[in-house]
Amino acid sequence: MTMIDTLNVLIERLREELQQYGEMLALLDQQQQQVVSRHTGDLLATAAAVNEQGSVIQSARERREEARRGLARSLGQSEVAPFVELVPLVSPSYRPLLEALVTENNQLLVRVQQRARQNHMLLHRSLDLLQRLISSLSPAGSPVYDGAGHLLGSTLLGRSMYEAVG
């Protein structure tokens, strides 16, 4: 494979990785909107899509990393040489594109990580609120049902839910 072919493969892999980060960011935005607007019915499907996209990103990163190692070999450098060491060694006509793609990937990765942390915090807070609601509906210090499935709590026994609430 020629140096130009190696560079073209790396550029394609960087673009693919960038696209996958963009798709992840869109999914995380969708998830955040579902949490904020309380559309919990779709939240499970979105969480599954986020997990699947994480796997797709991992595959794209592995392919990009293999292409980077290929470029390093073509340039006679160590396979662990980072982009910052490799880019100055390529043809000047390819440098701006490589630098831009690497920079965009890094910036989008940071945004994905930030959005994932935000979503984690939102989901955690939602679960805390739900737990408090459940706790407020249960008699303090005692289970709602006994081992035989009978409702416990003398104030609720013999009264309908409407009467207990009202």
C-alpha cells in the first residue's frame, strides 16, 4: 500500500469515527430531552441505542487506531507514536485535513463525555425522586405486605384506597 493509500484509509477512518461520535451525541441529546420532558416510555429504547452506539464507536476507534498504526509503520515510526508526532511527517497537503479531523474527533469526544455525565446526573436525580415518592407512599418502618400477601398497617386496613388517601 502506498503512503497516499495509507493516508486515505486513515482519513476515512477518522471521518467514520467523527460520524459515530456525532450519532452518539444525537442519541444523548434525545435521551436528555426524554428525561427532561418526562417521556419515560421511550427512555429504555434510547438507553439501549446509546449502549449499542457505544459498541459501534469502539469498533470505529479500533479501525482508526489500526489505520494510525499503519501510517506509523509507513513513516518508519513506532506503532505507538501519537498523531502529534506523525502528522508533521506526512505530506504538507495532508496535514491540515489530518489535524482538523483529529481535533474535531477530540472535541466531539469531550462533548459526548460531558453530555453522558449530564444524562447520568439527570437519570440519577430522577431515580432519587422516584425512590422518595415510593418511600412516602409506604408506611414508615414496616413492609406494605406480610409473607402471606396481606396488607400491613392498621390505618389502611378495612378502608378503600380512596378513603385512605382522602
